[in-house]
Amino acid sequence: MLAGFGLSACLSGESASLAELATPVAAPAFAGPAPAEIDYANATAAGIYRRRSAERSATFLTDRDLGGYGLCLRSPAASGGMDHALILFTRRLDGDAISQVDDDTLVLRRPADTAPCRAGDIAYVPAGQR
């Protein structure tokens, strides 16, 4: 759509900058994770933790440096402590689940990537709960 608009602007003799074309998309009205995002987190927890007990953060991380909307997952690690994962949604899911083709969500597992999930001020709820 962007390319089509840019081409029509060029053909009509008008010029449009990318800044004018790229309007920010407003976040959906809900403050917490949407049901589709919770379902995504629950399915991810079941997959990476092999159905062991797991928890997810009750809200999105507030760190703007993440580059998206972050939800944390954690499960007891075999060696003690917790095994953390960070799900980074590049856009909010406000409807049905997304297809695999359209899925651009990142799941990060390295300790350096999941450091925000180990902060002491994150409230966790059991995965599987809405």
C-alpha cells in the first residue's frame, strides 16, 4: 500500500516524504495483554518449557528500549533458579491469533536478552490463566 501511494504521488507530480506517509498506529484501548497475546504467551510457555509449570508477567514490560511489547515467561530451571524467556510482540494483537506467515513475534531466551524479566518488580501470574 505504501509503495502504491508513493507511486501515485510521483505520477501526479506531488511529493510525499516517508515521515508524512508513516503515521503511527495507536495502541488498542486495553492496557494489559489482550486475550490473543495471553494465548500466545501460554502456548509459547507450554512449548519451550515442555508443559512444566510456568508463569507469565501480568503486564507488559515498561522499558521502551525493547522495541516492542514485552511479556516475560519463567519456569523453574533443572539446575535451580528460574529459566526466563522474553516474548517481544512487534505489534499488539487485538483480535484473533495470527497466522504463522504473519507472525513476527520474537521469543528470546539468552540471559542477556531476558535480563529485564529478572527484575524484582515484575508481577507474575500462572501461565494458562487469562
